[in-house]
Amino acid sequence: MRSVYTARQMQSADHYCEQKRNIPTLTLMSKAALSLAKECAKLVSPSDSVLFLCGKGNNGGDGFAAARILKEMGYSVTVALLCGRELSPNAAVMFRTLPPSAIKEHTDEILIAATTADLVVDCVYGTGFRGDLPKQIKEIFNAVQHKPIVACDIPSGVCCDDGKVSDGALCAKITVTFAAYKPCFFLYPAKDFCGKVVLADIGITEDVLRRNQGVGLIDGEYVKSILRPRPENSHKGTFGTLLTVCGSKTMTGAAYLSASGALRCGVGLVKMALPKRIIPILQSKLVEPVFTERRGTIKASAVLAGCGMGKDKKALRFALEQARPTVLDADAINLIAEDPTLLDTFLQQHPAAQVILTPHPAELARLLQTSAAKIEEDRLAAVKECLDRWDVTVVLKGHHTVVADRKQTFLNLNGNSGLSKGGSGDVLAGMIASFFAQGYAPLDAAVCGVYLHGAAADFLKKDLSEHGMLPSELPQAAARLLKELETIA
């Protein structure tokens, strides 16, 4: 499974290579420069003009070295110093290999070079960038925004770890990143500035990277490694019972969709605890579940609460009183946001309780008493804040859904805009709860459900389009994908 690493983690890996593996930073820089130069050479011919915009740190050093390589290959190369000549030691070594005639320092001459450049290579700021771009840098960046741009490691003006973007940041056609993916490639708005991301091997091995806990990228192979064989000698009890506390008079569809998602992901039995007056409606839609009212203790291995439940605090209390592994979605999360003691008390009374929260950004914003915009500014930090508050598993929905507990964090890469329809989240909650009821650990249940949900949308896109797919079609699509992933005991 691939992982994503922060700026500090990459810095740690560089330092470890130099101190423990005797791989000098200059060696890593030379390999990075070669990879960068090769990608640039794919886009232009030797008769074209290549402008390198370089800073004073190691990102600039990569640029100096790549410019020298292209120059030696016969390309017309200009190197613009955007941050002066006070260079980092390693960058200074690479700078001294350049012919003085290729170097431009003054803003006016850099802007003139920009007008004739056929390709711009962005080597100004690396993973350490924070805040806003200086005014003078913005002026130069503005002059080249319409050109094809190749970014070195990450585009200048993009924050590596949180996906924030400075006004005036460069928008790359290609980003050549080194050793590992960075969070900004999967977080908005930064992702829109990175273009096609090319991962280059510069000699930092996987064991060095994994000395730090990166953010995992969920893929089919990882999910396949989680899925358990289904023994032939089994019965419905082998695969658990899910109690759903979902639906209300005006939102019967949410109860239907969540139960459908659960059934198609392998749970042995679904019990639907419903308001009495809507039981006949759901009975006409689904024949597999057991239908019951919301009272007493109902035997189950996990509980799903919230999908279409409405502002029914009594229903949420009923769900929590079951004292089972619990998935809390939608209205359940909104009720907890209004009265956090509901979850606090549950976790205090049941210290070993396993809870999965599945909010979208607005719901998480209510939990954390902030705005959805703030959540989207730094999705990873928002999830961490929630985990600091409650020892649970969190699924923050959206493009590149975040799945995390206090020990590990994942990003999901699949899915498409066809999921942007009412009811998709209900299906997802049911899918996660299905794996939970089958006895999967909370994080594993969430990872499996999230991946299959996105993969089902990608499957449906092929025949029905992102416009035309329906949430009700996701469960059967997920079942088809499980056929490919499951192993037989």
C-alpha cells in the first residue's frame, strides 16, 4: 500500500539517509534533478526555450542541477534567481555548475525571459512553504501562468500538508515529486494546482519512509488483504446481525438505502428498528430484514443509527442503549452536535465501546463548532481535532474521503461526482456497518466500506455516467466488485 508523507516526515527521511545510510543530500538532489530534467525533455525540443524559476533552498538546488543537465543536452536554458544569491549550502554547490550567461537576477530581465519561454520549471518553494507569496514573486508567477509549467516536488505557493494555496500560486501541468506522495496532491484546493503527478525514485527506500507513520492510500489490494474468507460451513449468525435505527416519516428512503448497502456487503441479518407507522412502507421495499419497533434490547452485533432518523433524540438514545459497536451517521451526528453529552456519557459508561462517526464536512463542522469551509481548509487537521475530542473512528466524507482513528489515517482515492446525490451517504453508512457487524475492527470496516462505495460509483460511471447513476444502484455494484475481491476458504 502506498502512503503519503508530510513535509516534516520527508525532511526526517532525507536526514536519516544522510546520517545513517551515508547518502549525501547532494546525491539525492542529483537524482531528483535528473528525474526533473527527463520530464521536461518530454515536453520540449532542444530548439525550445526553458526557463527555470529557482529559489534559494534545496528546491532551487534541484532546479540548478536540472538546468545544467538540460543545458548539457543542448537545450536553451535560462535560470532566474527569484530569492537572491544567499543560497543553502547544497543549492550553492549546484549553482556553481551553471554558466553565468544563463543566469538572470533582476525582475525586468526575468519578465523578458518569461515572454519567450516555451516551458517554465518551478523550483522556487518546496515542501516547507507556508503563508503567502511575496508580491515580487507573484508578479513573476503571473507572467508565466499561461505557459506550460513543470513543478519541482510541489507547485510554489501550495502548502504541502494541508492543501492550502496562496494567492498567485503556480498552476502546474506536471508535478515531479520525489520519493513519496505529499498530502497536497489529494487535498483541495491544492490538488487543482498540481496537474499530473509523476513520482520519481531518488534512492529513499520504503523502509526509510516507513520509519514515520504516513497517511495510507486505500487501494483494492489493501482492501483485499483485509477481507476475510467466508467459510462454507456457515449460517447467518456467522456473519453477524446489524440493527439499523434509521428512517422517519419523511425519510423512509434513507432507511431503505442503508439497509440495502448493508445486505449487499455480507452481513448475516439486518434488523430494522423503525417507527411503527413506516414499517409497512419498508416491508414493501425489502424482504430480507426483520422489522421491529424501537423498544427494549434487541440482539445484534452492531448498530447503525442516524440515516434519515430526523431530530429524534429518543431514537438515538435507544440506539446507544443497545451498547453495541455503533456507526453514527447524519442525524445522529447532528443530535450529538447539539448535545455532546450523549456521546460523552456513552463512551464513559462503556470504556471499551467501538464507535464510527461518518460525517460530511458540514456535520463535522457542527460537532467541532466551526464552519464547513474551515473543515475543508484542512481536512486532516479537522479529523485529528475530532479524534482528540473522542476516541472513535472517523470517516470524513468527500472527494478523497479521510478514514482515521488515533493510530492511523487513510485517504481514499476512488469515487466520482456521481456520489453527489442525496442517499449516497446512507448507502455508505450501511456498507461500513455491515462489515462492523461481521466483526471487522472499526478502522478496517470503515476502509472496506469507503473503498467499495467509491469503486461502485466508478463501476456505474462506465454504463450510466456520473450524471445518471443512482444511490440505489450502488449496493448491487458493490456486490459485483466484492466478487472480484473476496477469497474462498
